[in-house]
Amino acid sequence: MFEITCPGASHAKVTADFSVFTILTSGISPFYPEFVKIVEVGPRDGLQNEKEIVPTGVKIQLIDMLSGTGLSVIEATSFVSSKWVPQMADHTDVLRGIQRAPHVRYPVLTPNLQGFQDAVAAGATEVAVFGSASETFSKKNINCSIDESMLRFEEVINTAKERQIPVRGYVSCALGCPHEGDIKPSTVAKVAKRLYEMGCYEISLADTIGVGTPGSMLKMLQGVKKEVPINALAVHCHDTYGQALPNILTALQMGVCVVDSAVAGLGGCPYAQGSSGNVSTEDVLYMLHGMGIETGVNLPKVIEAGYFICNALCRNTNSKVAQAKSRTL
């Protein structure tokens, strides 16, 4: 225990206790992982909310550029109804058009059995299902309750098992919902547990509207890791309130070793108005590499891919790192 003097503060001294007991009971470790796997979600989650249809060739070129960066997982597209997400209507052409690198996996989102079957027919070798910890968000996003969504996912996962196709699970609104506000960690844990027990090899916990803080991230992970092994968890942070990087740091201290991010900070959920983009892959890499944490990803090449897609979209990058680099050129 030690004391910190705070000049000018109403209370002159703050007592801090970073004992072993505190570390163990909070779940926070003073150490970080040596390696973090980056799951690039830009081509899917990053582009799905674009109002103007992005040409198929641009999507393919973006994925091909990202394939050359050292990334091991790139979420390529989504096999959802073109009626609800028209930006993803070219999913088959995108998946068939990319140049697959031998070291890269290209999962696609499949909300139901029909989407799964279409994805497999197009050549998908890994899929993802997208659940929610919020009843209201679930109904607005996939037009069914949480329990109904689990029945759909169970059908997808069981069929995937038969074909030996890995399935990743998402839990949206893990740190807050645009309709219900705060979400209890126990609710997030319940949904994550169901997906894990069904057979999802990894569960990505998404701060869909970017309202989380390190404090709420800590509490949520404390609840979820009681039900799902920490090595089967990932975090998916949006940067609406500028808290994405601090939230990721907290998750790493809790033992999480997988981080979702999007090149150039692309994204925003079509069913969560006001949410900003995903945390940018460039910014996550810059932070991790600066901490001595390996990722296997080449930052300059990711920045180049970010410039490419931003030029195609006629907008500036959301990555602070890419912005800073551009000013020094």
C-alpha cells in the first residue's frame, strides 16, 4: 500500500492498494499477453452500413490487400438478406472473387440455415453467427427474440459441425444497448455460454454502440469468464466515446488475447443509430506493437489498405495513426 499526494485536491491524499489480493479478486493481471490475434472485420462490419453501394471489385481488392498484411483472420462478407442489408448483396461474388492466402481464414456471417447453405455453396470454410444480449436489439436486428435466435443458431452450428466448419459467435450490446441502456453482465454471460456450449469455438463480445468504459468492460468480463473460458473470448469495440483502446487494454489485462478491429475505423451498426465505427486496426496495432506485443501484422501495409478503401469511399480515415502518418509524408 502507498499514498499519493494530490496538490490542490479536496482530499490531499489518495490511498492505493495494488496487493496480490486486489489483482486476484478483480481478475486484472499486471501482465499483458505476448501475442494478440487480430480479427479484421472491415470488409463486413466496416462496409455493411455504407449508404452508397461499394463496387464488388473494390471489396475484393480491399480483402486481397489485407490478405498481404499478415492478418490471419479477415471477415469477408455477410450472407444476409439483400432486402435488409443491400450492401452485402454481392456476398457470393466477393467470396468467390478474392485471392485466398494460405495463412488466412475468411469467415462470413450467416444469420440462419439458409444463409449458411448459401455461404457454403459459395466456398465458405468458416462462418459466424450474431446474437444479442438485448431482447429489443435482437428483435430489431434479426427480427426475433434471443431464445428464437438461439434455435436458429443451433441449427446452423449443428449443420456446420456435420461438415466440420468452424463457427464463431458474436454477442452484440455486451456493454450497452441503444434501446435498453445498460446490460447486466449476467445477461451477457448467459448468451455467451449458450453459444459456447452449442459449439462456437470463440465468442466475440461486442460493444455495439461504443458506450463501454474500462470499468464496465471489467465487470462484464468478470461475469462472462465465469461461464466461458477466457481463451475462448474476444472483444469487439466501437469508438463512439473514444474508449475503445482503453477498453481493449482492460480486456488484455483480464486475459483476452483476441481483438476485432476494422481497417481505417470503418463501420457502424445499421440498427444502432449514432454508433461510430469500429476501433481502427491501425490504432490497435500501433498500441500493441508499442507495448512489445506481437501480432504478426505489418502496420504500414494495413495503413496502405486503409488509404485505398478511404479513397474509394471518398472520405478521410478514422484512424488516428493513419492521420498522423499522412501529415508526415
